[in-house]
Amino acid sequence: MSKSKKLSVVHAVLGFAAMTDAKLLMLANAVLKALTGNAAFPNPTPSLATFTTDLTAFSNAATAALDGGKNARSIRDKAKKVLVADLRQLVMYAESNCNDDPAVFNTSGFTAKAKASSSGPVGVPVIKSLDYGNVPGQILVSIKSTAGAKSYNLRFGAMPPGTATALGAASAGSASGSGSPSSTSPTAGASPAAAPAAWTVVQVATVKKATPLDNLVSGTVYAVQVQALGAQGLSAWSDSATIMCP
């Protein structure tokens, strides 16, 4: 037996109090017309008789306030509050009695909010830079934030002996304290299939600051990759960035 598709809960577009007088009158008249004789909504609250009375009162007050003084505007504002309260009650009635069917709800004269589109898979994050740490055997990894990511995973591993990096001779001379180079290049100096024999995975809760990788082997080239965790799961791993550990 096939399963019936569960309908989404319907919510209406609101903001009645913020509408101009003309737009509010247009909406109220459309709702009155749509609910009159509508079999899907046989017992609206408030009653259509009450709603019609309040609608007429506001319409007359709005017209009088166009050329009237402070008192006329005060009467209009009070009538508007009453009509807005009616509309809020009616929209709640329509939401509760449409069986969560947007097509039925829209026959009430109100407009259903568009269903939020499901967010797509989270994108693959990018390593902004790999830098030397403050002590030998430490690398600092900076990750560029990715839209929709809740957290990140980082993995690193030692590359096969003889693997070079784009840092070249600068990496070897870093111990002299001449500055901290950075690299975000793909793995270089080996065949395209070159990769660490084993990866170590680290969870990264925030990318606001660099993530330190400690207790590494000085003079060894390390590859680093990152992936993001989003609402629909994990992204693919990024391309490798490489650096020789100081």
C-alpha cells in the first residue's frame, strides 16, 4: 500500500497593521468575497456579518480622514485596529481549517507563504593558508568559511618522502626566523596519485581563528584537507594543500 504524502503546514502572509489604508481595504474586500459561500470555511470567526460591519466602518473612516482633522484620523486608526484584529482571527481560522492544503487555504482570500526551498548540499570549503606555528613541529591552518556549514573536519598526513611543496627553498629556510610562509597549492612534486599513507582527522568548531596542528615532524611535508558539515551532511574533501613542517 502506497504511503500518502504528508502536507506541509500552511502559514499566511501577514503584516496587516503595516499595510496602507488602500491595501488593507483591498485585502479585506477580497477576503470577504472569498469567504462568502465558501464551503471549505463554513463558520468563520468572527462572523462575516461582523466582519462586514467592521470593514464598512473602516472604509468610511479612512475616507473621512483624507480631508479630516486629528479627530477623524483617530477614528480611522481605531477602526483600523478593529479590522486588523478581525483579519488576524480570520487568517487563524483559515489556517486551522484548510487541512494544511495551500490550494484550499488560498480560496480564503489570504495568501500562503511560499514554502522555503530546501537548502542544497553544503559547498566544499577552502583552505586559506598554511602557516608555520610559534614552535617547531606546529602548523597553523586557516579555513575560509562556507555558507551553510555548521562545523568542519580537517585531516592531515605526512606525504611520501621526496614530495616537494610550492614553498620550495623558502620552506627549508624558515627556521632562521625570516617569516612564516603560507601555501594553499595542490600537492606538487609527486605523481597526481601521491597522498599520505594515513590521515589524522580533527574536528574544527570555528574558523574564526587558525587551527593549530601540533607535534608534527620537522622537515616533513604534510598535506591538509578540509570538509564542511551542513544540514544535509558532509561535503567532499577539499583539494590538498601542502607545507613542510618547520
